[in-house]
Amino acid sequence: MDFKGSQDIQTLKEWLSGANRITILSHTHPDGDALGSSVGMGLYLREVLGKDAVCLVPDPVADNLQFILPEGLPLMDFKTCPDACRERIAGSDLILLLDGNNLSRTEALEPLVSASNARKVLIDHHIGPDREHFPLVFSTPEISSASELLYWVLKALGPQPLPLGCLQALLTGMTTDTNNFANSVYPSTFRMASEIIAAGADRDAVIGQLYNNYRENRVRLFGVMQAHGLKLLPNGTAYMILTREILTRFDIREGETEGLVNVPLTIGGVRLSLLLKEDQGHFRVSIRSKKGTSARLLAQEHFHGGGHENASGGKLYFPADVPTPGDAAALVEAILMQYCR
């Protein structure tokens, strides 16, 4: 992927050069790609361009992703320090949204950013970029992650080499969004990984932090859900529901259910998997599918969401969509049986 010489890159160079106070945003419940791309951008701005750059997220960062955040890069979350976040956005002259195709994905931050007169840039890999709020957009759906897309954008901004911390963050973000090269992988993804590792990034450290550093509680939850919570339907679909009761019983923290939705797809006949996780007033719905079955359309048509063809998400509200959380299973089964005939 080559952005060199493009007018958008020239515009971004000018905007970055002229900006004094830059704020980097990502979507609600930030995952590894949101954080990896945000940290990578922040370190580039601070260490290469010498800018006042801050990362700002709608929700606190999950414990298992704290390792992505380096010392020396300020990060604020809106739930913990709303007044400071409001002040930061109001005083910014450039705002960048990473790993979110629409400003609405920042939820509580949306009205603050909409009211800001700062220039706004979107760098994302989801379908349907928000060109209404972002006059400068870098959007490539056929790419592994926002972290990979940002890597090629930063290389085009050159010629300075990217800081090692920036590369490590981008490698981490790409690894999480591809499920360690299991999905959404393109030739450019391998080129990115090869170049970053050759430059000194430690992939073993990334893998160790992402996949070999869980709490015992998570491992036991996965066992129980696979043994007792996994529902297999005759049309090759599967689902699991994480109720508030089971999340409390296993003391599950934000981010610790990552990867559970992929487990049913290891079964030969399963082509679509759903995971519902109970939250305040709704279920957060994760959808994964094998090639040939669209997770994205299911999310759009039934769960107020969207995403990638084989990895999407959405929400199921109660009482708007189902009267109570206990009614979710029946609705999900009906939807799946009709969707995958």
C-alpha cells in the first residue's frame, strides 16, 4: 500500500505541521487495534514531530490491554475525568479518530467533537467512513486493521524512521484485529509485520502479553461456557450468552471475554458464531463467521451494528428489542435459523 505523493498525505502533513494541540480519539470500549493505532499515532506525533498530543478514549482501558500504553504518552478516559476531556477537546486545533468509521462510535464524546472547530481527520478500515464530520479521510476496508493502515500512512509522511514504541504498538494492534493472523489478513499485512519486526519490534513480547498473560478466572469461564453455555443450532450456527450473573460469578473484567466468540468456529460444521455479553440496558453482541457467511449483514439487519464481512458487532437492547435479558436466547435462535437457511 503506497500513499506517497497523494494529495491527502500532503494535506495531512500541512495540518500536522500547523497544529499545536492534537487529540487522538478511538471508539467506545477500545480494543487492541483502537489502542495500538492511537498509541502509535501519539508516539509519532510526540517523538517525531514534537507535538502536544494526547490520546482520549470514551471508557477506561481494560486491564489486559494496559501494557499497550507507554509511559510518557498522556491518555484520558471520559468516564474517569469528563471535565478534563471536555477541556482538552475544546482546546484542540486538530482531532484524529482512529479505528472508528463514524463519530457516533465515540458515544459520549460525539457532541463534544461535533461542536469543536478543530480540523478533523479519520483513519479507519471499516465500511462507510463518516465524511460529514471528517473532511480528511483515510479509509481502506481491504486491510487488516486501523493499525496497519496507519503504518502505511506514517511511512508516506516520512522520511524519518518510526520510533520503536510506535512500531510495537502498531504490531500489537494489527495482531489483535487479525486474531494473530487468523482472519482479515492480506499480503500488505505480512509486509507490514515483516518490516516492523526487521526494525526491532518484539513479536514474542506482543504474543506473550496478548495471549499468555490471562487470569485464571478467564480460563475457567471459557471452560464452563464451552461445556454448558455453547448452543449449537442445526443450520451451522452457534451462540453463547454471558449473563450479568455469570460475569459476576467469575469476576470477569473488561476485555477478558475477548476471543470467546471465535471458539465455536473451530468446530467443522459451524459457519457463524455469536456472543452476547450483558451490559447496562443491553447486550453487546460480537459476531464472527467463516468465509461465505456475512457477519456484517447480520449485525446491520438485526443488531444495530456493522463491521467487517467476517467480524462484526452490535447491540441488543432490552426492553426495546427483547422484554427482558432472559428472552434473548429465543430471539437469537429465531434470527439465526432464519438468517442461515
